[in-house]
Amino acid sequence: MSEDFSKKFSLLVSPLLPPLPFTWLILGSFLTSPTVTVTVGKSRVFNLHLDLLTVEADRFAKSLSGKFNESKTKTLDIEDEDPELFGYFVEYLYRDRSVLSRNVQHYSEYVTLARLYAMGERLQARKFQAYALSRFTQSLDSRAFVSDESTCDLLRIACNEITERVNEDPMRAHIFWFGGTKISELQKYDLFRQTLCDIPDLGKQLCLWVQKSQPAKSNMLNELQYQRFVPESEYSLQEKEKTAIG
């Protein structure tokens, strides 16, 4: 694959996140690696393949390499994550078309996607984040119905779970923009007023987005092009058979 094509292809993930390195992945090559015991939230245990974990999440790559104890014991304890939410990441690891590949079907899924995006930041899983961002932004516009409760949940996630940056994070930007479009309705809602009291910085963030245009949307992921895994090579298998016969 040429370098130019690789760069262009990596941009399909999201123009709103830093460019990602692109490599072809073959699932079978990852399934021969040792398994890692990952305990999430002290309640659920996942046995996951080391190579797949480390290629998809920099947090795991750092923990499972070098002189860290985790690299010797092949065990990880992730106390700060929700096991149910982490299950989405596990599904993503082993399925070429993850649950993140479909459009939003119910407004509650916006909250799930925002939480997955925030978890992706904590895991340093940039491709996973890109999937969540794409699904969120492609479905959201000013006409989208999201309950007041779910909107408040989104605002809390933006303020408390996603890092504030000099160049505004794209997920935070979309959430604050959407909150700004609903500010008149939200002001009548007790939970919103309580949210403003709990998060002093929220009012300022919303004011900055009132009457602003919607931020640029992340590109729709081209599912026919962007496949994490390529098929096992039939051509290579045929060549081996010919060599054995010859």
C-alpha cells in the first residue's frame, strides 16, 4: 500500500480527531497471542487477546509492556470503568462491524455514544473514539429529539468525563451546541437548574454556543472501505498448496 493512500485512508476515521496511523489487520494473527485477564469494576472478568488489546488501546499497550507488573502477570484491574460499558469495547475488538456502525435509533443512544467516547479517551483508544464520534455527529442536528433528562446527562458527560482542551474537543462542542439550541426549554426543567448548580462552568460553556452554527460533523464512516480486519488470504493459501504439491 502506498504511503499517500494510507494517509488518505486514515482520514476516513474522522477529520475532527488527530490523524490515525493506518495498518491492515488480520484477526487470526491476533488470536494466537496470549490472553490477558481484565477485571473491570471489580465485578466482571474478560479474557482478551494481548495483541488485540495493545494495538487498539495505548493505555493497555503501556501497561502490558516493559517492566510493569501487568506485563508479567498478564492481568489488568480497571476499577474506574463500568463493566457494561466496557462490554461495548470488547465487542468492538472482536467484531469487524461493531455496534457503533449503525445509526442512532433512540435518543438514549446519544448518551451511550458520549460515554463510549469518554471511555475511549481514558483507554487511549482513538479508533474506538472515532466510531463513537461519527455515529453521534451524523445523527444529531437541531431537530433531533433528545429528552431533557438525557440532554442533562450529555452535559454532565461533556463537563466531567471529557477533557477540556485549548482546541475544543469535537464531542464536547456538539454537546454544548445542542444544549444551546434547547436552552429555553431546559431552563424550565428542575434537573437542568440543578446541573447548572453542580457544574459552575456549564453556564459559560452553553452561553458560548447559543445561536452558533452546528460544529462540523465527523465524516460518515465508509463501512465498505473501513474494515478493521482483512480476510485471511486465499491467494497465500493457494500458493502454499502449490508449493507442497510441487
